[in-house]
Amino acid sequence: MGSFVKMQSCRRYVVLVIFLSFVRNISTSVTHYSIPEEMKEGSVVANLATDLSLDVKTLNQRKMRLDIIANKKYLDVNKETGELYIVEKIDRENICPAKSSCYLRLEVILDNPVRIFNIEVDILDMNDNAPQFRRDVIHLDISEATPKGERFSLSNAVDPDVGSNSVKTYHLSESEHFNIEVQDGREGSKFADLILTKSLDREQQAVHNLILTAVDGGTPARSGTASVIVRVLDTNDNTPTFDKINYNIKIMENSPIGSLVVHLNATDLDEGSNSDITYSYSLYTSEKTQETFNLNPSTGEITVKGMLNYEDFGIYDMEVIATDKGANSLSGQCTVHILVEDMNDNHPEISIKSFQSPVNENIELDTVIAVVSVSDKDSGDNGVVDLHIPDNMPFKLRESSDNYYELVVSEPLDRERVPEYDITFTVTDRGSPPLSDNETMTLELLDVNDNVPQFPQSFYTIRVEENNAPGALLSSPTAFDPDLHENQYLVYFILEREIANTSMSMLFSINPENGNLYALKTFDYEIEKEFLFHIEARDSGSPPLSSNVTVHIIIVDQNDNAPVIVSPWRAQGSVVEEKIPRSTDKGSLVSKVIALDTDSVHNSRITYQFLQVTDATLFSLDQYNGEIRTMRMFSYRDPRHQRLVVVAKDNGQPALSATVTIKLSTVETAVKAYSDMTEVPLEYDIFSDLNLYLVIGLGSVSFLLLITILVTIVIKCQKPKPSKAAPPCRNSVISERNSTIADSTLVSNDAYWYSMLLAETRKGKMVVRQPVPKGSRYIVSSLPRGTGLTDTSGSAASTLQV
């Protein structure tokens, strides 16, 4: 066979037959290949890409694959080359036993597009099996009185190969007494008959040893042999005798059917048929034993006939009788004891005797949850079992008695963390290999009220715009309780707290079921800016548990208050009248509008604008501080009366505003205009604007003269003479009045009364021009150093009573 394989590796023959017939993408043609069996692994059978006209480069892309129908995968295809090659050696006798033809049917499948090719591989028989006799030794008992020419059947040989490789003939070793004749049987089988060619003489030769050879027709031919032992028989005068009277045999349970238990051997000193022994069971052997074991009547072999199970029967007793075939047969007997040895063939079993579920999550430690029993039908170590549960569970097993265990609680349970446990009991025996079984039980935990309701935040800040509608939803500070059922149902309360004799329940309401917080009234930012209280969430367990959270309500301002003009003061709906000298200089302060807004900072930012003005070129208005100043000096063409309408507008959306009308009247002289005013003496400053102009003009004449004048002025400024103060000129009076307004601050003790006092220096006194209510008191502060304030009587004072 080795030379044949080498020859095949050098020159592989492959018969390719292709029948072309295609239906759509599935090819119905069959590609035939013929290969010999026993080809080496990796041997190439054919190139499918070439034979099927396929592009080798697309085999991978089209996912070329091989599907072997109803057989083991002996072949495969190389997607890189398209070659069909051997994956595993093919044994024809294993695939197609006793068949004249043997085919492997394959399908080659490709995608994109889908195509299927049918392949048939004919496995050619190789002469790789030699003929073999069923029995290596053939015993024949021939009486010495047997006539010449008598035929004796011999056991035929079997060759798994087919055709010419099967048994073709038999040969017998050289013998002067025997010869063979080859006969043809059914389906081409061959068998041989032993022919006595010469009469036997027991006294000359009691035993004839022959060799029977079976030869097949392969190239090279193979053969098998069997020994033929011919014993010459004489008269029957000896009883068959067993080698032992008692046989003690051990056999493993589950031994395969047909396994040899013991080969009994009985001998007879006689010759011929007188020593030919037949074995049989005695009448004392039970039917169960006879059903379980088979006794070969010719050979005395006892083999397994039925399944052996240690757990059903462990010991079998039988009596075997050996009987010769003499004319007056004689017999002998023996006793056979068969002991079945246990093997680990039974899985251990688990039985749940008691299981308590559900249980409260606060169950006490060491409480018994379940009672479990275990068992195993095997014996010895095979029947010793161990029970365990997973390590990561808050339970443990405690052995209560033999093969009984209690499952107890070993750690505290918490339903909120693990609501239920799948407890798997695993039992394992100590056999080799060990067998095991498991059973899973689900333990459900019942909830107890052991969790306090929890708010997601510890502090809630809720912004509410003022002027809200009563009953408006403000927020939903909802708590969570991981417990179940009534332990999870929460009720919400507002913890009572009084602010300014007002209870929180009068201002806010909370839905006890869902925690929605509502406002019961309309809030005003100018009155109430914030509230601070607590909300409690309480579950319905027994006893109930609760927790609270702090709620900070911030009222957000809206622009709902218009500015209020407090200066210049006027009665409701009246016009403010002011008098100023026509000689007023450019930039002089005429009046100042002051408006207040009680809204928040953003909405209370006020800007001032002229709504109406008699002459837009004469006056300017500072939009931020409300100061009205002259843009130029009055001319003779300007009317004596000027009407100014000032609007004060806040910064809200939409903006709110207020207006004031100021009627200005101009007068010719300061003395006439202020003759009726209260005079307050002021110290006269000789360093006037006129003197300054003169100094600047004289500076161009002489630098030395300038220095002298400056020194003189400085000396005069450092040494004023209040008793001899010269009356100022008209321009200096107006300048002194403006300077005094800027440097002096008059503050009212009345919180609501706002007024601006305009002062004018005239004849060394400060005169109050603004009409003020009788009895008002004003404190004068931040006056220039050396300045005194006197009432109309001329007495010095720091507080002026009007």
C-alpha cells in the first residue's frame, strides 16, 4: 500500500466528468472526480476554479465554501487557489462498508451572485485490508472411522475491501490426509471445505495441525491465516472437567454489551466427539442472570448480554454445565460468582424538604430558610456527596444530620439593595470524575419600613415673579422612598412657621400626594422679598418615617411701580415755578429733578429727558442726575417765561415714567429777585473770577509783575478780613451761589421729605430761595471752612429752623 501511495503522490489520477445543465444560478450539472482512498492530508484532488470556470481572484470575495452532504468533512477548498484538497484521510470501508460503489457528494456554494455546483467524488477501493478469519483457530473433531472423501466446513475469511481486492481463494498447508475445495457463495464470497483425502489412524497421529490461508485479488495480494486443528476421536470414557470448580469474577457496571466476562474451559481426556464439549446453564441459574449474560455453548465464553447496573444487582451466581458429545454423553459443572463493581454513573440528587419564601427583609440572623437533603445511589466515594451554595450570598449551609442541611441567614438582608435571591444548591459527589446536580430556588424579600424619604436636594431655591396669580404652581419638591407599597406612599406637609403674624399655610399650599407647591396669594416684591420654610415628606409605614427640606422662596421684581418725582416738590398736578436772574452764566444750575422708584435696582434705574422745552438751545438736562443747566446766557430776545416739561423714565420692560412741569421766570437783578429771602451771612472770597482775569492779562506785560500779583493774592487768601468784606459784583454773586450749592449738603430729618435748597451769596449771607414747610429743620454739613450759617436775626447756628 505504501508503494501505491507514493505512486499516487507522483502521478495522481483524477477523472473529471462534467455534465452541463444550469437552472438560473444553481448548477444542476454534476462534476465527478475519482480518487483512491487513503490519500495523504493536504493532497490536491483537483482545481475547482479551473474545472468550474471560476475566477480565482473572486473566490474570497464571493465567499466560496464547501458543503459535504451527509458525511464528515474529508475535503475542503482553498479559496486562494481554488484547489480541492484532502483534509482527513478517507477510509472507504468506513464510509461505504460492503458496498461496491462509494461516493462523496459535495456542494460548492458561491455568493454575489449565488451559484451552487454539485460535486461527486468516487472513492476508489485500495487493497488496504487483509482477509481475516472470524476465529483464528478452527477446531475439528473427526472420528478415526470417518470415510475418505468426507467434507468438513471451515470458517470463511472476511475482507472489507470489495471487487478484486476481496477474498479470491484459499490455500491449505501441506498434508497427506487433508485437502480443501474452494466454493463460491452469495455476492461473490468464497469459502473452503476441508476434504479428508486419506483415512485417519488415531494411533499413528491423534492431532493434525493445518494452516488455512485466505488470499485476496489485490495487487499486491494480501492474505490472512487461521489454524485448523483436527483431532482424531476415540470412544467416550472421560467426563469433562473445568479448570476451576468456583470462578469469582469482578466486572464494572455499564460494561459494553459483548464484553468478555470469563472464558470457561472444560477438558475431556477422550478423543474425538467424546471430548467435544458443549456449555450450558443449569436449571438453578436464574432467568435474570441468563438475560444479563450470554454463554457461548461451544467456547464457554461468558459475555455481557444486558446492561449491568450496580444499583439494581450487585452479584450474579450461575452454574455452568460442560457436556461432551459422546454417544453416552458425560458432563461436569462449575459455579461462577460475578461481582459487579460500582462506577460513578449516578448523579447526586437534591430534595428541598422545606423552603420559606417570601420572608421579611429584617429577618433575624441564623434563621432557617430551607431544609435540603441530598443522596447518591452509588457506593463508596462515588456515593459521598458535598452540598454548597455560591459564596457571594448572605446565607450559609449548616449540616443538621446525615445528608440533611439547613440554609440559614448569615448576613443582614436589604430588599432595597437586592429584592430577591436566586439560590442555587449544587451537590457534587467524590467520584472520579465527579458528578454533580443543582437546583435553584428563588427567595423573595418582603419590604419593611426601614428607609427615610429622601429629597434629591437638601435646599430648594424657588424664584417667583411678583404679581403672580393665586393658586399658581411654584415647584414640585418631590421625595423618593425606596420602600414598597404603603411604606413608599408619601404625604407632604408644610411645617408651620409664622412671619409677621402670618402663617405659612396662609401663603402657600402643598399637594399632600405629589408635593406640588402652590402660592395662595399674590406677592408684592416691594412688600415681601423672600420666604424661608420647611416641607416634610412622611411615608405611610408603621411607624411612619419622615424627612424635611428647606425651601427658599425669592420674589422676583417686576416693573410695576412708576417713578415718583420728589424734587422739585409740588402739589399734585401743580406746576413748579422758579425764578432766576437773566444774567445767569452759561452752565449754571437752574434746577434738579429727583425721582424715586420703589422697584428693584434694575427696574429703578431712572433717566431724565425733556418732553417739552420752550427753547431747546437754552437749557440742557443730564439724563442720569436730572440737573438742568443753562447752555448759554439769556439774550434780550429770549422770553421772560420758560416752560420745561421733564419726564423721568425707569429701566423696566415696559418702561414706566412720570413728568414734572417747571415754569422759569427771569428777573433783572439779584437784589430784587431775592429781597424777600432769608439771609444767611457768608464770608466773602476776594479771589474772584474778575481778579483772575486781570492777573492773566497783566501776565503778558511783565513776568515779574505777575509774580508780585500772585504773591499778593495768595497773601490775601491766607488772611481774610471777615469784618471788612467788600460786596461782590453781580457775576461773583452768581458764581458764589453755584459754588455754595456744590459744596453744601442739606439733609432733612423727615424720611419722605426731599428738597434741594438753593443758596445764593448776597451781601455776605446765604439766602434760602426754596419755599419750605413751616417748622422744618435742616442740618447743614460739609460747608467750606470758615463759612458760617446764620438765621435772619444774624445769630450763628448749625441748625436752621424754618
